[in-house]
Amino acid sequence: MADVPAGGLTLPLDGVTVLDCSRVLAGPHATMLLADLGADVWKLEPPSGDETRGWGPPFWGDPGDGRSAYFAAVNRNKRSLVVDLKTDAGQELLDRLAARADLLLHNYVPSVAARLGLAADRLRERHPHLVVTAIGGFPGTGMLAERPAYDLVAQAWSGHMAVTGAPGGEPVKFGVGLLDLLAGLEAAVAVLAGLAARERRRRQRDAVTTGVPPASVSLVEAAVAGLTNVLGYHLATGEEPRRWGTGHPDIVPYQVFAARDGHLVVAVGNDVQFARLCAVLGADPEAAWATNQGRVQRRAEVLAVLAPRVAKWRRDELLAALTAADVPGSQVHTVGEAVAAMQQIEPEWITSVDGVELPASPIRIGGVQLAARRPPPRLGEHTDEILGQIGLSRAEIAALRSEGVVA
């Protein structure tokens, strides 16, 4: 299945080849972003495949195809080939693939990466043109760097679960693997920075001799840094941040409220918006509430006045009044309601490709929506195609398949 350019555009990463040796979420998310932007992503999988292929139900089509809804969510616009990197012949094939690629990304711990031929020093020595990025669980070296980490581990280790959930309640994880996605985004930035550095060095005619230093991102370091304002609070005061439920530690009101027939959020970001909110609700605020600092210091008082007034309104009527007054707010959608609302804005936001329904990329190029061009691949669906593209003959591919090196 050939790629179809979005709106006739030449995409920004058209002509860039990515060797994606990652699996699960952070790495595949990073490489999917690159694929959405036009890169040709070769998803190199072990004979057993990316483990998320089996993370179901639900599945798209036959479960034997290994296209779970989870896998499909972060593997659109890619091609899959199976290479057993535990074999010498598989690592020789890795080098042939790397010689034709621009970027390589993996998320193995250092010792496993070394056994599979993915150590940064080895790749840099053999392929100085190659931009290499690794996503790990933990930063540093030695045994710590060898610790594997899924998103849940990062949420617990980083402090995110300590500040998520109801006040006084148990630790709560996010509803999605948000820290994996954060690490994937940072890895994608590192990849693109490496690509830009390589092009700059090429112009200076020294890329072949020096290469680009490999980049790395660790899941837990990205997670702790991702505490952002909460981390800033701790560093500024030395105090331990607490859980605020849907509230905000530094802004009031900025949380969920219950209306007569449903829930909504009100997100007051400045003092002018607060005055407008009070006007809509018919509230007579205390003078001490005029500034956000005053409201934060008197949170309970403010909410005790606002919440009963919100509860008298029908949700959608209040949202209409808030919108007219330029006060930020939203109904609390279910996932289905959010999808339906997106499709009202963009009727083609969901594209069906090979029986799999996929959202468009949130990135727009020249105002054009980047719809999915390729479905998430079946395991090894493009092995012959990619190996032929790098110069292997049918006989060579058949020999490697008979030896169990490729599939």
C-alpha cells in the first residue's frame, strides 16, 4: 500500500528513513510522530513481535493479526519487518538496514541493547551518519540504568501519583500512559535536533568523520521534570505538594463543578476572568478575593460561595453564559462525546484504513490535516519489501527466512 500525501503536500520528513527498534508506548509514539510527518518508518520487530500486539481485547480484525487497539494507537503510518537480532546474521542485517537509515530509535536497557547490536558506541562507529536516540526507564549508569520501567512505575517513582487523586485519598494513576507519551515527545524532539545537527555538520563537511552524539531520554527523569509547576512549588518551599482532586494548587477557581444536570470545569486564569465569573453567577465577591493570591489563601471561602450558585444552573446554559462572558470552561465529556465533538469540527478526523479506524495527527502542515496514510502493520508484513529495498535478493531473503533470521 503506497503512501498518499496529505492534501498533495510534500511532508516535512519526506525522504527521511527511521529504523524503529522500539516497542510498547514511548518509542512507538515518538516514531509515529515522525511517520505522521512523512518519514518512512521501518518498525523492526523480534519474531514474537511488539508485545502490545497481544494487549487485548479489543483487536482490529483477527486477533492472530496482532493488531490490538493498543498497538494500533501508536503504530500507524509504519512498515513492519521481523529480524531476530539475537543472531549474528540478524545483526549483520541490522547494519545493512542502519546503513540506509537516517535515524534509529530503541528503548532497550543498555545490556540488552548491547547484546542486540544497538549499543550507541557500536552504531556510531559503524554508521557515523546515523542519528541514534535511546529511551530508557531510569537515568544514569550501572544497575539503575538496567531497571526496566513501564509508565505505571514512572508514575509511582516520580511523585505524580502522590499529587493525583482526591485530597486524603489513595494514590491514583492517570487514565492513560501519559508519562510514556511525554518521554516519547521528548525523544522525538531529540531525534529532530539530531537530524538538524547532522544537516548542519554536513554543510560544514565534517559529519562523516564526527557523526552526531547519541541522545537519550529516561522515562522517570522526563516524569520528574514533567511535574513542572508542582516541582517548582517543592523547590521553592521545601514542602511536600498534596493532592487537590480536580483543583489546582496555584489557581482558584480552576476545577470541576457540579451543575444541575452534569459536570463542567471552570478555569479562571486571571483576575478579570474571575470578576466576569462572579457577574455571570450573581456572586458578590469579598474584596480579598480580587487577586488570585487572595483566592488561593481563601480557597474554601471562595468555593463555598461559587459552588451552590453553579449547582442552580443547567450545565449547557451556564457554559453558554460563560462563553459569552469570555470565561474559560467546558463540559466534562466522555470519550465517546469527545470523539463525536471532534468529528463535528473535522468530519474526516477519523479515517478508516484497512479496517482500522485511526485519528488524524494533531499536527497540521500548511493548515492541512494529516490523516493516517497507512494502517498499523501486521507483524512482518513488509519484511520482503524493505529487505528488497536495501538490496537483498529474493534468494537471500528466502535463505534468511529458512534460518529463522527474518519472518
